[in-house]
Amino acid sequence: MTRDHQTVVDGVLAGDPRAIARAISLVEAEGEAAAEVIKGVFHRSGRAYLLGVTGSPGVGKSSLVDQLVRAARREERTVAVLAVDPTSPFSGGAVLGDRVRMQAHTGDAGVFVRSMATRGELGGLARATGDALVVLDAAGFDLIIIETVGVGQAEVEISRRADMTIVVTMPGAGDGVQALKAGVMEIADLFVVNKADHDGADRTVAEIATMLGLASYGPQVWRPPILSTVATEGTGVAEVMRTVDAFRAHDSADFGRRRRLRLETRVRQLVSQHLLRHVEQHGLEPRAFAGILDRVVATDLDPYTAAEHIVSGALGPQAQRSDIG
Ligand SMILES: Nc1nc2c(ncn2[C@@H]2O[C@H](COP(=O)(O)OP(=O)(O)O)[C@@H](O)[C@H]2O)c(=O)[nH]1
Ligand SMILES: [Mg+2]
């Protein structure tokens, strides 16, 4: 490991905010440095509780997260916030509002806030988020809150990394229950109807309750509660925090199972990444891939056969060697 990376790793383990920020930038870049950082800090991870907060833009996720941070700090728990917004990293108002809210925490070493925006593909963002969570976990934060915009598959995937997911919505036709149906419904452990100072909050609560009523829950199964909040005023936030703790207590047996599943997914991802790199670097003569692709493009060769050919060409000799030795 380079001295620079060792310094970053030591800083993360000591909880130094600048080192944590640098480590997250390195894992975002997804290069050799990302691997070195994770190798250096991983042994200290596995203790933080990961709370996902998801919902459409503007429902009040960041305002709620800010309140949850305050509540956690009052209990002297340390908190890191990772805001993942793949939609528009510089959408003016929202970002400005976030900045103002988060400035309230500057100078508090028990709070760390970081936003990650997409560059390019969402799958990469999901991967980098996973590594960023490992960094924050190893840095010793008790609670890590992941704010994501709950619209697409990648965001749902990111929130699957959490131990608990809060789905936030607000009253009003545009963002009622309809918006929730598209995949985020299943991942909710708690529903929050924010902006309860607006008209129609009770109706939105009732709609969600009706929809949940259609699903059947066994006696031991957690039935997602539906709470209302006014995040800008902090109303209802204490109840949200109590529910988070209640879920955590209820769910303690699943905590380890979920963590195992997350790590399994990560190891599998890395295996395929390594294999692909191996195949590309060692398995093929220069230009051979382009040649094979030319044949696929000309419908001379189908993609399945092409892939089988490439992989067996790349792994064949080595596989034989390890059979022998
Ligand atoms: N009236 C009202 N406005 C709120 C409430 N919560 C958030 N807002 C406002 O809604 C806007 C979007 O909030 P924000 O937290 O940035 O939403 P996000 O995009 O989901 O993170 C901001 O102008 C907030 O001040 C609430 O409970 N009531
Ligand atoms: Mg936000």
C-alpha cells in the first residue's frame, strides 16, 4: 500500500473527517486505491446501523434526515449521512437547502455529511455507495443514514443495503400512493407521510394503510407503521426515532442474515469484475476481442458462443494447471 493510502486508512480508523472524505473520493473513483482503502479498513466495519431514507424529490427527505441527525445527537449517538442523488446533482434549490441545513452541524465531530452524485452508470454508483458505507462504518459512526431518491431500480438496490428503510411521501395527488407502487412499496419498513401540515395527510395515511391491508402479515411479521411528520418543525420525529429503535430490536435476528447477503453480493460482484479483467488482459490476443465482436456484428457468431469461446480460451490452460497441482 502506498504511504498516501496508508495515511487515509489510519485517518479513517481514527475517525478523522478529512481522511473519511478522501477515502470516499477514492472508492468513488473505483480504482486500485478503492481496493486498498477497503482492505485497510474493512476489519473495523460491521457495527453501524444502516438506515435508508427514500422517496421522490421534494417530499422532505433531507429535512427529515436533518431532524433524525439532531435526535440521534441528543442521545449522543454519532451519525453519518450519505445522500445519493442520481437525478440532478446541481438542482439549485434543493442542494442549497441541504447546504444550509447541514451547516448547522459543522463543528460537531459526531456528524459527517457527504453527498454522492452519479457520473455515468447507476450500477457504478450503487457499488461505490456500498464501499462508502464500509468506510463510514469502519470510521465508527453508530448510525449511517442513506438518503436516496426512490425512483429507479438502482435506488431500490441502494436502499436494499440498509438494515431498515423509511419510505417518505407527502400528501397530494402527484406524490400519493401511486408513486409508491413502483417498487418502493416492498422495501418499506416504515412509512412517513411528511408535510402533515398540508391538506390531505390523513387521506394519504389511510391510502397507504388500505394498500398494506391487502398484503397479509403473519403474527411475528413486522407490519410497517405509517407515521406523519412535519419535518421542518420536527413534529413527529421522536416517534420516527422510537420506531427505528423498535424495528431494530424486532429485527435483530435478521441483522446478521442481511449483512451476510450484502457481503455475498459484493464478493460475487468482485469475482465477476476480476474474471472479466483477467479475460481481457490475459485471455485474448490483442485485437482478438474486436475480431470476435466483428463476427457477432456480422451475425456469424452468436453472443453466447462468443462469450463461451472467450472465457474458455482465457481460463482453459490455467484451469488445467490447477487440476494438476
Ligand atoms: N410545509 C412543509 N414543508 C416541508 C416539510 N418538510 C420539508 N419541507 C420543504 O419541502 C422542500 C423540500 O424538502 P427537502 O427536505 O429538500 O426534500 P427532499 O428532496 O425529499 O430531500 C423544502 O423547501 C423544505 O423546506 C414539511 O413537513 N412541511
Ligand atoms: Mg434531499
